[in-house]
Amino acid sequence: MGGALAMGFGVAGLFFLRFWRKTHDRLFALFALAMFLMASTRIAMALLNTHGDRLQHLYWVRLIAFLVILGAILDKNRPENSSILADRSASQPGRSERWRYGS
């Protein structure tokens, strides 16, 4: 079962790497990195063939992979420049007044 999961994570990582090569979007590169980290933990678990506390360090690698995914999502959704947002609202006069008065 661990080998199938490792292969799945590896294939997903390759897909994200391909998408990154086409778009150069950092989100895809970070997702690929996370998938390869998850695949490496599964491979290590299969090769070590131990259970319990001896695999504790592999769970830290998994945590890092999930934090990379979370960081990639947050990075993708953050505004690029807050001054651009301020300029947009300033270029649309009356927008805040409509919001206040409900019209």
C-alpha cells in the first residue's frame, strides 16, 4: 500500500511540475515540492519497515510538506501590492458612498 501511495504522490508531483513549467506559477512549484516530500516519506517508510517511534522524524517531513501546501495557498491568495488596491478604490469615486447608503 505504501508503494502505491508513493507512486501516487510522485505522479501528482510530476503533474504539478509540468504545470509549473508551462505557467511558471510558484503555486505549482510548491505543490510539486510538497508531493515529492510526501512520496519520499512513503518510500522511506517502506524501506525502513519499522513502526512506532522510530518513524517520528518522517512525520516531521510530512508536516513540512503540509506547511508548504498551506504556504503556497496563502501566497497565491495574498494581494500583490496593497497600494494597487488603494488606487483602484480611489479611481472609482462614489463607490464607498454607494456601499454606505445601500444603493
